[in-house]
Amino acid sequence: GENVEQHPSTLSVQEGDSAVIKCTYSDSASNYFPWYKQELGKRPQLIIDIRSNVGEKKDQRIAVTLNKTAKHFSLHITETQPEDSAVYFCAVRGGGGADGLTFGKGTHLIIQP
Amino acid sequence: ETGVTQSPTHLIKTRGQQVTLRCSSQSGHNTVSWYQQALGQGPQFIFQYYREEENGRGNFPPRFSGLQFPNYSSELNVNALELDDSALYLCASSLRENTGELFFGEGSRLTVL
């Protein structure tokens, strides 16, 4: 089955700086790569996603890049703000037909004031 | 637009008991999937239902079963509860014909003693 590795597990940055979280996956047939943000005690919420036919996608301060050859994708958050503090999960949907998402173990992002 | 709702929000069971968790999908969505999220981990795919049939399953034993009803709501049943079943159970709905973006409920937190 699909294997998703996410790094780092904890990331602390100064407010206003950029944060980058990286994920690798194993199934070359995977075709959908979402990122979810989960605040303490809350539901995971989609913040950005990318499909396999695109290399980069941006939405205001958030961007995702995908390298299908190397099987890795990254989340970039610029000009970080206190409300960006949360746990971020990458996920992958394989091309094998099960349709479920395989999630990484999460990155706890801490924005230092 | 009504979001994904789950019940109950919290419950406590003892080992060997059975539990039923319920989910109402977001208006207009026809696909429901269930995930198990252990403390400090990413969600793990249990199974997915589309048109009242299971059409994808993760690495969970048969004592995890489900139903989807004609109104697209769903149930997750777990028999013979084990201590390791203690987790947050997340329901997510989506529109299969669309992007496949998942909309999560707030979850049901199950504690098995």
C-alpha cells in the first residue's frame, strides 16, 4: 500500500517568516495531494490541494509544489501569522481505486511572536 | 449548506462491547468515508461508501463495518472493542463526481476501558 512520510514533526518559526513542510510518497500512480490543517480539538480542514498534472499551485500565502519524478510534495506558508499555528497533514490518494486518503503523521507548526 | 455532522461527540465503552457511530453527510454529497485518528497521529482510512455500497477499504479487520443509507448518511459499527480502538473517528463526505475534496465532521471520540 501507499506509504507517506512527513517532515518535520515539529516546526517552530518566527512570526512573519516562511514555513516549509515536506512529504514523500511511494505509489507512482498517486494522483491527488491535499494538505489539511487541524487545530486542537477541531476537524481537519482542507487548505490547498494539487493534482498530478500540475507542478505548483498557490493560494494567497499558501503554495504547494509537486515533483512526481521524485515523488515528493511540499507545503509553503509565507508571512506566517499566529493563527497559522496548528497541526498540518499531507495526504495522498493513490491510483489503485481504493479512493481513501493516506495521511502523513503530521507537522506541529508553532508560530513564535 | 449543512456541513458534516457526527454523533455522539464523546463516548466511553468497555472492552468487548459494540459501538455505533453516526454521520450525516454534507448536503449534495453522495460519498462517505470513515477515518480513525489515534492521538498524535494522522487519520487512517477505514472504508468508503458510495450509493450504499462499500467501494474501498483500508487495513482494518472485519469487526469494523458500516452502512450508507439512501439519504447518504452513514454508520460505523465496531464489534468486540479493543483498547487500541480508542481514537477519534472522523467521517468525511464528498461528491464523487467532483474533485474528491473531503469535508470532515468534528468526529466522535471513543474511549475503550
